[in-house]
Amino acid sequence: MDAAIAYRIEHPETPLSQVSDRFNVPKSTLHDRLTGTHVPRGVRTVRNLSIAEEGVLVNKINKYADRRTLFEPRHVKELAEKLCKQQVGRNWVLTFFQRHVSLGYVNQQRLDVQLAIFG
């Protein structure tokens, strides 16, 4: 399922039916996961961004990383707030990076300091 979601986020022009066939997952479940209608057990928390919106943010960060552009946590927060059209919490950026440990280049030194301060 995760591979299908990642593929769809990277290739939004591909119809859901083709993605579901390619990864052998139910089309309705894939749709629900992408729109944040249904999330797997253990992830049923209030989310500022849907899984699909977080995927958009991850792609944006990785595009900056490909260009070796500095992308600080405050930039992630600004983009997230633009996507969800509301303010995110104080620790949202830290937990976002914890959820997405494979992200591209960010100001790692500053992030390490923030993690040390805020846990």
C-alpha cells in the first residue's frame, strides 16, 4: 500500500485504477488513504495535513535537496501552513521529520539542536 501511495504522489496523472492494478491493492482503499478518509490503525490521530498533502511536502523538500538548496525547518512549517491553510503546532515540524526520516537535505545541525531542546 505504501508503495502505491508513493507512486501515485510521484505520478498524479496516472489513474487510480492503473496504480491499484500495478500494486495489487484495492482502488477504494488507495483512494481513501490518499485523501485521508481512512488511515491505518495506529495512525488515527488528528492530522494537520492528509497523507497525500504530506507527500506533496516531502516531494517539495526532496526537489530542493536535489538542487542542494538549504531547506530549514521554518521553511517546512511555512509550506505546511500554506497547504493546510491553518497554523501547525509548535512541535509539528519535529514530528514531521520523525515520520519522514528519509527526507533530503535540510539544515541538519539546526534540526539536531531543536530535537535536543524539545525532545
